[in-house]
Amino acid sequence: MEKRILIMTLLLSSFLSAQKWESDWTAAAALAKQNHQNVLLVFSGSDWCAPCIRLDKSIWQSSEFQDYAKDHWTMLRADFPRKKANLLPEDQKIKNAQLAEKYNKNGYFPLVLLLDPNGNILGQTGFKNISVQEYIALLKSFEG
């Protein structure tokens, strides 16, 4: 019985600590305003872009980044998968295309933008082969 409780607790804590990614600008902006945060917008090709996949594994999935980000940024992902199995619903494709039209006209992947809650760009970067601490410091430098 105790073993089951421990396993359930561990599973629940892993779900709670997972990075929460928004998929809609309106919701992300409202959340950012409510929490007095900026929005970290990531343009990704999750199933075809090698640097996007590396950035996800080395930075976004790290517990160190997740622990910092949850209290400092509202996370918004605009994903552009290509494989049939990963295709997004049509409404999400439209939302992502609208974000790309405004913020990623040149189609760079990955593109990471730090925006204020009103949508103004504070800074931008992409994949960097640096540590999680260095990546966080880079993003923080955009905030002035």
C-alpha cells in the first residue's frame, strides 16, 4: 500500500513540475499580465528541426530551466510539425501561422522571442550550445 502511495506521489509531482506551454497568444498574454511576467515565445519544428529538438531536450526539458521559468515567464510554443502523425488541429495551425506572420516572417527555426505582455519584442535568440544557466542568463538579459 505504501509503495503505491509513493509511486502515485512521484507521478503526480512529475506532472506538476512539467513545463506548462500555452498554445494561444491571447491566453498567454492574459496569463502573463495576471502574473506580471513576460512571454517566452518559441517557434519550433518539433519533429524535423534538429536544433529545435536539441533545444527542447537540453534547455526546455531541464528541471533547472523549468524551475526558473515557471516563476518568471509565461511559455508559448508555436510548433510546425511536418510528420502526418504529429499534425496539429486546423485551428492551432491558424494560430501558429498568425504568430509566424507577425514574429517570424523569415521562418527561422528555432526562434526564441521574449515579449512583454503587450507583444513587444524584448529580445530574440535561437539554439545556442550553452548551459542551461547561460541560456537563462541570456534570456534574462533581454529584460534589461
